[in-house]
Amino acid sequence: MQANWVVKAVMIGLLLASIWSWAIIIDKLITYSRIRHAMNRFEQIFWSGQSLEDLYRSLNDRRVFGMGAIFMAAMREWKKSLEKGARSPMGLQSRIDKAMDVALARESDRMESRLGFLATVGSAGPFIGLFGTVVGIMSSFQSIAASKNTSLAVVAPGIAEALLATAIGLLAAIPAVIAFNKLSGDAGKITGRLEGFADEFSAILSRQIDEKLTSRQSY
């Protein structure tokens, strides 16, 4: 409490950044766990043999994310194109793939949102703490010069207060760096599963497009 106001501002800012970092970490861990659980459940239903139309109707009124969002984006484009009398398999397939790409990008952005804050805290936290330490030590030396007393009892408290800023900076940065690396890896794995599902579903729809448009043309 006796530290320089600059050092106080640095320490309070780092503490707030640390609290917000932990809030992001906990939120992301819960969100990623929920997404993985939802993907496992969706894959079980999708590969159970249930028709695509039935699955589409069951998800139409729900808030979907992950694989469900990609599935719904593709099915909506599929239905709109067929209702308007699409006759080009290549054009329909291209539109469906683009719809899934947009949904995939949206899901990826949602998973990676706020991870940049962890990276910023992890990289800048120690330097911000060091800045507070340097300012605190400068203030301590000025106080020593003013009092003309160089005894350890006079020097030590100011130096200790200044070093506390660096300690808080490391306290904020280390968990943020570890969490950023782990969460980025988890997001990459989830995105990889979504991309794999999008490719598999695109192949399934490609076969159905060929069947439907071929039957229309022969009719």
C-alpha cells in the first residue's frame, strides 16, 4: 500500500488481468468439454442410420453448434437449391461446400475467441511487471537520496515492494501461457474433427445430389 502510484496501477492491472484470464480459462474448459460431448452425441445419431430429413427436422428448432451447425448449414442450402429447381450438380455441390465452410469458420472463430487475451497476458505480463519494478526501484533510490540513509532497513522495504510487481506479472503470465497452449491445441483438435465431418458429409451429399438430379433428368 505504500508503493508508488505507478507501481500500484501496474499491480492492480496485472491482478485484474490474471482474474480475467482465469475466467476465460474456466469458461473455455467448460465450453470445449460441452462441444466434445455434443459432437460425440451427434456422431452417434448421424451414423445410426437415421435419415437426413428426420435429423434435419429434429434439429431445426434447436440451437445447434459444432457438427450440428455444419450439418444444418448444408441441409438448408440443399433444400433451398432443390426447391428452386437446381439442375447443375457441380453448382449445388459448390454452394453446399461454401455453406459448410462458412459454418466451420464461424464455429472456429467462436472457439478461439478471447484466446488472444491469454497470449497477450502471457507475453506482456512479465514486461509490465518489470516496468513496475523499475519504477519502484527508481522511487526507492530517490527516497534514499532524500533521506541520506543507506541502511538496509530503509532500502529493503522499497525494493521488496518494487519486486512484488514482477512477481505479480509472472503470476499472471505463467498460467496464461500454459492455458493458451493447451486451449489452442484443444481448439485445433476440435476444428480438425469438424473439418473431417464436413468432408465426409460433403461426399454423402455429393452422391445424393447425383442420384436426385439424374432421376429428375431421366424423368
